[in-house]
Amino acid sequence: MVKPDKIASLTWARNWPKPLFSLYVYEVIGKKRVTYLITKAASVASIALLLLTFPASHADVRLAGMIGLCCAVGHVVLVFQAGEFELAYLSFVRNLPYGRAQVYGQQALLYGGLLLPELVWLLSAHRFSTGVTAAGLLLGVTLLMRALLYWTGQHMTSYLRIVFILFFFLLLANLFGLTGLLALSSALLA
């Protein structure tokens, strides 16, 4: 007897509309739950460690920026797997008449959905301006890491090297108080 695929067991989502940007989210729900849960656990651990390490700096935008950077780098495996998913299952998308702005918007919606718990926490746990800056940095750096995949291809070793060099550069710039500039520039570079 042949068992149906695990994706086929998602009967609750069968009749929902599935925009193009959300297809990887369904892949995560169906097949990559463990990776997603480990990534979220790493995000919670990095947030807790940073808050415990710097207890007097809760209102500082640099701490919120460090939290955003750590969460973005923690999601590097999901970003890489999203690139693999796009190459394996969505190769036809390159032939669709989407402009760069539409592709960027779809990527922003995808990673905004994947990073939703962290974004909500950053916006609710800090002052409005600090939370928006940190959430922008988180989303912008994640989009920049996705854009790096277009440059490196699906080569995990070289991709991770570039991501960690970028992380240390952004961390140093963040410590010098350039968090808002980093959020804007990473979103524009992506």
C-alpha cells in the first residue's frame, strides 16, 4: 500500500489561495518543520543571551540591532533552502513577466512571513523608532543574504563564508551606532 506524501496531509490548507511568494512557506509547513523550529529556538536563545548579557541597555538601538542581526544570521539555513526550493520547483518563475520590484516585494513578503515572530517581538518590546529600525535591519539583512545567493549560487561553503564576513562587518558598524543606516543600506543593496 502506498502512503500519501506528507504534504498531501495538509488538508486544512488545500483550498486556500497560494500566492507565489507563499509556496516556500507551505514547503516549510509540510517538510521543513524541524529546521524551522531549530531556527526559531536559536533566535530565542540569541535574544535571551543578548538581553542577559546587556541588561542595562534595553532601550539602546544598538542592542536591538544586534538582536536583529543575530536573528537574521540564524535564519541563513532557511534562506539557503529557499534558494534551493526556488531552483528545484520554481524554475518557471524566471520566464514570468515580473520586474525586479515585484520579485523584491515577493521576497520581502516571504521572509516577512518567516520572520514574523521576531519582527513582532522587535516591534513590541522596544520603543517604536527602535523597534522599526531593528525590524528593518532584520528584514533588510535577510533580504541581502538572499540576494547573495544570486551571486554565489547554491554553494553552501562559499555562501556561509560571505555571510559571516558580512555579519561581522554589520556587527561592527552597528556597534558604532549606524543601525538605521545599516537597515536602509542593506534593504537597498538587496
